[in-house]
Amino acid sequence: MVRARLTSKGQLTLPIELRRRYGLAAGDEVEFIAEEKGAYLLPLKRRKLSEMYGALPVNKPWPGMERARRIAGQKRGQELLRRATQK
């Protein structure tokens, strides 16, 4: 079990053991998940976009920048309309 102490300013230092285990460094974020029995910490490691290359399979040819922008705009418009009608 790893322990840390909360400061008077509400700050918490993540122990080096956990930072090393999860590859966390200055500027990385963590998320706290509150549940009935306690809270959990979820490391949200930032990644460079170049590290994501090849993460998704490509099963369709690239439609071109104009078409990609049009598709993205349509999807965003649909999402905004859905949110507006839920209120």
C-alpha cells in the first residue's frame, strides 16, 4: 500500500513509486473517481499525436480534406442539434 499526505492547501504529492509505475511526469493529469466505498485515481497520461500513429485501423480510403471537413461539420451539427433538443 502506498500513502500520501494532503497539505493544508489541499495538495497531494503522488508518490514516486506510482509515478514510475504509470509513467507520469510533470504536466500529466489524473482523474479522481468518487464512489461509495472510496475514491480511485485514474492516470490520464498525455501523449504526443505522433505516438498515436497507427492506433486505428484504416479500412476506407482517405476522402480528401474538403470531404472530411464536410463530414466532421455535419456530425458536429447533428450532435449540437441533439443536445439542444434534449433540454
